[in-house]
Amino acid sequence: MKGLGITVNEHLLIHQKESPAATGRFTKLLSELIFSAKIISKEVNKAGLVDILGFTGEINVQGEQVRKLDDFANRVLIYRMQRTGVLCAMATEENADIIEVPEDMPRGDYILIFDPLDGSSNIDVNINIGTIFSIHRKISDRPYVSLEDFLRRGSEQIAAGYFLYGPSTVLVYTTGNGVNGFTLDPSVGEFLLSHQNITIPEAGKIYSVNEAYTCYWDERTKKVVNYFKNSVIEGGRPYTARYIGSFVADFHRNLLHGGIFMYPADSKDPAKPRGKLRLLCEVAPMAFIAEQAGGAATDGEQRILDIKASALHERVPLFIGSKMDVEKATEIMQGK
Ligand code: P6P
């Protein structure tokens, strides 16, 4: 019937045979992620009205001050995802170590890695923020979970996605068979299919990078940014700059409209020479989505999805978005 949208679960059932990952257990996992996101979305949408803004006074493993909403989102996801019965362990950007599902709870062989609330520096000023998730299957045949089960290549992901909390709450995810977007209809509390088979334009008109760090970049990085900043074609300028400072929001805009997002290596923080974004909980899931939508993602040298993580909170430089733009940036970074 026209006007009745397709829910996420209906979409999963329709496409279950096409996506080996889209099993009943995966549906259960995604449903619990969706329920968690609905809880988080409700708090985000009333953040200015209740005492959920500001800081908890703690410092997370990233050395960042933990915001109350970050902590809330992290606790909701850990609590709910532990009870799905299909996970054996998880890792979150907020916690130093992996979190095994307690022995007294039903367990499965899925592994979940997530950033509970990315872009949290924007929370207090009402700018879009998001939850990013990555799903792997346990590989070791040992009864217990080890760090080795987490230090994987992005190409091994079973699924990846994000929730974007903004004017509407949007879910975008892939199970390796294209990318689809769903928008939460608060009146019925369901995510309805709103962006079917998302395809990122081959070449974009947007470049996203924090140019305040120019003085910290190497010469090749400066050359890349100058290419997008100063390209001229007949009829004017091919690119415009857009940078929200919230990765999920910047990525989502470029995914739909085309463009490149860059967070290059820089020398501003000796503790983070390879840039700020985390491979496992931010970069690899977005790279999976970008490639499934016909785009690309590299660290300036190699394909993101080929990088085998060497540490749980490893950071990597990132060039992600429209295929032609990422290829151009990577060529320049490689000195071609
Ligand atoms: P900068 C948010 O804190 C975040 O991790 C990403 O969401 C965002 O893209 C990036 O940091 C912004 O970092 O250094 O430009 O403020």
C-alpha cells in the first residue's frame, strides 16, 4: 500500500537471501542496535532540557573529557547489546579494553565494535552527532574471546552502519550488498526505508577538512587540500568547502551529495601522529559503507579495508568519499 513505508526488519527479510549476514541472529542484533538508538535519540533530542549535557568529570581512554551524553549512550549500548544473545564480545571507543559478554548470559559468535556518540563536541550546540557500528564474526575457535578477534581487516566486516541524530534520526547500513538508509518516524517509532540503494556520485563538489591544521600537515597533504581548494574549471569552481566537525554528519552529506572527507595525519599532537579518527570503530565501518555505495576510502597510501588493525584504538589518516576524488587525493599523497 502506498504511503506505508518498509521497515528495517521487512527490508532485511526481503533481502535475507541476498545477504549471508542477514540471518535471524543478525536481525536480532540490528533490532537491538535500533532499540538502543531510539533510546539515545530521545535523550539527544531533549539534551538541552535535562541535566544530560556537560561533562561527567571522567577522562576516557582517548584522553578526552567524557560528556554525560557520551557516557549515557555508551552505557545504553553495552547494557542492551550484552543481552542480545548473539554477541560474544564488544569494544567501544569509550573503553580501553574489550568487553566480553558475561558467562552467565547467552552468547553468540558476533563481535560488535562501536563509537557510541561521535561528534560529541557538538552536543552542547545542537549540531548532528551519531553512533557508528561495525560487526565481525569471531574467528578464533577458542571458547574465550581474545584481542585477536578484534584486530581485523575492514574487509572482514559482516556489516557496518551508523545512526545520525539530527533534524531526523537516520540509520544507514550495509551487509555487503549495497547501502540503504532508513528514517525514524517518531509517530510510529519505526525506521522506514527512505534512501534505497544509496550510490555516492563518482565525483563530488564538496571537500571536507579542518584547514586550521594546515601548519601541521606535510607538503603532500597541503598539495591535496590545495587541489580541491584551488581547482578551477571553465564555468567556475568545481568544489565548495563544508566541515561540520562531526564525522557522521560530514560523511552522510558527502555520501548523498558526493564529495571527499579528509582527516590527514598531522603533527599537532605527538600522541596522535596518524590523525584523530579510530580505525576499528569509525574509519573501517565508514569505509565499508563508502565502497558499498561505489565510493572509496584510503589512508593516503592503501585501501582502508585492507589495513589489519594492530591495536584496538589505532588511529589512521582518512580520505573517504567519491571515488574519483579519493583516487586523486591518494595519487597526490603517493607522490604521483
Ligand atoms: P577536529 C569528533 O570529535 C570527531 O571525532 C569527529 O566526529 C570529527 O570529524 C572530528 O573529531 C573533528 O576533529 O580536530 O577537526 O575538531
